[in-house]
Amino acid sequence: MSTATLTSGLVTVGPDTEAASETRDDIMAAKQEAPVAAAPLAHAPAAEPRTSFGEHCSAFLRAVLPPLLGFAFIIGLWALVAMKSSDFPGPAKTLDAAITLFSDPFYQNGPNDQGIGWNILSSLKRVAIGFGVAALVGIPMGFIIGRFAFMNSMLEPIISILRPVSPLAWLPIGLMVFKAADPASTWTIFICSIWPMILNTAQGVQRVPQDYLNVARVLNLSEFKIITKILFPSVLPYMLTGIRLSIGTAWLVIVAAEMLTGGVGIGFWVWDEWNNLKVEHIIIAIFVIGIVGLLLEQCLLLIARRFSYGNN
């Protein structure tokens, strides 16, 4: 057996030792040539499971199919009624009239003969003015009623008596005061829009935790800071709910008010088309009124979700 011998402090390497040294050198060379794997990142997020194409299609069908079936049922029922009555226009005839009507919605042939686009804009203008004035009056009044018990006791009986009155009952008062149909319709929108704003705003103020107001009293905050820093953020969801209810009621009432007062507006346009026996135009107006009301409500719902601080 060969062994390494030590002579005068020098190492004499035998055959076995040389083989072991070569093996170590080969291993070190292989390690240097091998690619170094990257160390895994600490706390790497787990990969989210991918949604298959079939699941996407299934979710899409669940969202779209029920409304389509509902519309198909209504159109089928509509076509069946039109088959039983020769005077009632069917879906095909109404669609042809709608294409003709919306090909030029902003024509003008005099003050009493205008396109449906001008009538919609006129109604929206009345709603915007009456609704805006109602917001300027109703929201501060709601804060006052909810904040001060004396004002609540004084105004609550008056609101309880006037709120159930039909908005159209106020139309003759508006005609008598303003001597014109257009401001009388706006007055009617104001009356029907103000009650939901007052009641919802007052309810929101009354539901603010008393601890918040006690802290404000300890800090000696002014009434302006109490309203802007404490009450307003808490009351905002209630206030937006009142605004959403008011805009729906306002758009509902303007059609009836314009039928009674005349002039330019979607309500007057419906009544005028009835006098001309154009029933298909009345059906088109029904769809237009519903779509515009839905868009107004959806816009306010988006604003309400944007400012719903209670869910944060």
C-alpha cells in the first residue's frame, strides 16, 4: 500500500493521493461550470388560479340570459296583443317608427312641432332646475331638523301634513302664482323633490353617534366645523339616498305635469301624439322615458357608491 511520507517538512504524494486530488479538482470545476439557481424570494405571492374559458362563458350567460329572456317574453306578449287588436301597433311597426323618429330627433317645424330630442331636453331642463332648487333648500333644512330638537318639533307636523299631498295638486297653485306653464311645472318638481331630501338628511343627522358630538363639545368646536367635519361625512350616504329618490320622483312627475300644462316636453309630446293617433310614438316615448329615468338613477347610484364611507 502506498502512503504519503513526510520528509524534512515536505509532503511526498503517492498514487492514491494524486487520484483523490484529481477527483476533488473535477468536482470543483463542475460546480463552477454549473448554473447557479436563483434563490427563491421570501414571501412570494401564490399564483392565482386561472379562470377557464368555460367559466367565463357561464358567468356571462348567467348575467345576460335572464334579462334577454325577460325582454323576449315582453316582446312576445306585445306581439300577441297586437295580433288580437288591429289598432295596436306591433314590435315591427314600432321599430320602423323609431328608426324614422330618431333619424332626425332635433328637427324644428315651429314651436309646437319639434323632434323628440328637443322634448327630452326641455323636460330634463325643468327637472334639473326644480331638483336643484329643492336640493339647495331641502338638504340644509334636513340638517337643521336633525340637529336641533326645537326645529324638529316645529316643522315635523307641517311636513307630515304636506308630504302625502300629490305633486299635481300643487300645479294649479303654481299656475296661479307664476302665470305661466313652464315655471309652474318646475314648481311641481320642486315640491315633489324636496321631501325625500329633507327626511333622509334629517334621519342621517339623528343617527350620528352622540359620542362624536360629545367630543366636539369637549374640543369646543364651532357649529360650522361640527357640520363639515363630523356631520357631513356621516350623513352623506343618507343624503345621496334622498337625492336618488327625489330624482326618480321628479322624472315621474314631469311627464304628468307637462301633459296638463302643454308646451315643449316629453309629457306634452306623448299627449300630442295621442291626439294625432300615433300610438307607436307613444310606445316609443314610454321606452324613452324609462331609459332616461334608469340612466339618471344609475348615475346617482355610482355617485353614492363612490362616497359610501361606511364600507371603507
